Amino acid sequence: MNKTLIAYFSRTGNTKMVAEAIHRALGGNRKLAAIEDAGPLADYGLIFAGFPVQAHSVPLPAERFLKSIPAGSNIALFSTHGAFPHHRLAQEALEYAAVLVSQGRLLGTFHCRGKLSLQALEALAESPEHQEWTQMAPSAASHPDAHDLAEAAVFARHMKARSAEARNKRSEAS
Ligand SMILES: Cc1cc2nc3c(=O)[nH]c(=O)nc-3n(C[C@H](O)[C@H](O)[C@H](O)COP(=O)(O)O)c2cc1C
């Protein structure tokens, strides 16, 4: 149960970059995989799961993955998004993801901005449902940047320490 999984869903590579930074930051027995290649989830002491915010929410494949995490697992969630970090549109998808994993033990969350191509931005800005976040998205153009990835590494180590604490508490109690 000392194994850590870092699973991500990523369409254009931003969330994958964050997943790779988390993977690099952790030592020991760990696996980095796209969610479709993650395999059985029961063996992991800690599962990191990441996704891009899409249409204000969690993309369907990521939603399915989150729902499949076994009850009682230690979980850390991360996301990337075009909206400003403290805007509700950047926060709400993670809040929804937290509900999806409520059978597990959510240890913490991390999110940062992620760029979009100008072409995608222009196309999405045409549709009323995307207007609010697409107005903020141009300034995400350089993200995830080195600072975001350094923060992701700090998050990774913090989550690892928390999951070890949770394991110790459980073994003391039994
Ligand atoms: C179809 C589509 C919908 C998106 N919807 C949102 C959104 O609702 N809110 C937001 O903040 N960013 C939104 N984004 C921006 C992405 O979340 C952001 O670019 C993210 O970093 C992409 O991650 P990826 O490269 O791992 O796919 C959207 C991007 C696309 C392509």
C-alpha cells in the first residue's frame, strides 16, 4: 500500500505537465499514467487524479475515473483551467470532483492555469456558455509555467506526507 498513482486526463498537455511535475517530485514506488492506462486502483496508498476544467466542470472520462476510485483511498486532486485562479469558475469543478470522490479520503487539491491555442480560444469565445472564462483565458498563455510546476511539486510532497500520517493513524487505531 506504499504505492502512489499519478493519473491524469489531458487533451492538450497542460494537465499532463502538472502530473509529470508531481511524479518527478515524489520518490519511491510511483506510477504516472493517463487515466485510461491506470489499471486496477485497489493497490495504491495514494492516488493523485488530475483533469482540465471543461465547460465549467470535470470532463466525462475524468468523472468516470474519479467515481471508480475505491472507497477509503487517500486522494489528491489537481486541475488546470483558463480562468483566473481565484475565480469561482476555477474552483467549482474541483469542488464537484471532491463530491465525486467522497467515498475516499480527500487530502488536498491543487490547481493552476493552462494555456489554450488562439484558435481554440476564438472558437469557444463565440459560444455564450464559454464567454466568461474565455475573457480571462488570454493571460493564461504562459501556463503552466515553472512557478506553477514548482508549486505542484510542493503540493505533491505535502500530500505524500499527509497520506503517510493518515496511514500511521489508522495503524495506531487498529
Ligand atoms: C472545450 C474546452 C472547454 C474549456 N472550458 C473551460 C472552462 O469552463 N473553464 C476554464 O477555466 N477553462 C476551460 N478550458 C481551458 C482548459 O481548462 C485549459 O486550457 C486546460 O489547461 C487544458 O488542459 P489540458 O491541456 O490538460 O487539456 C476549456 C478548454 C477547452 C478546449
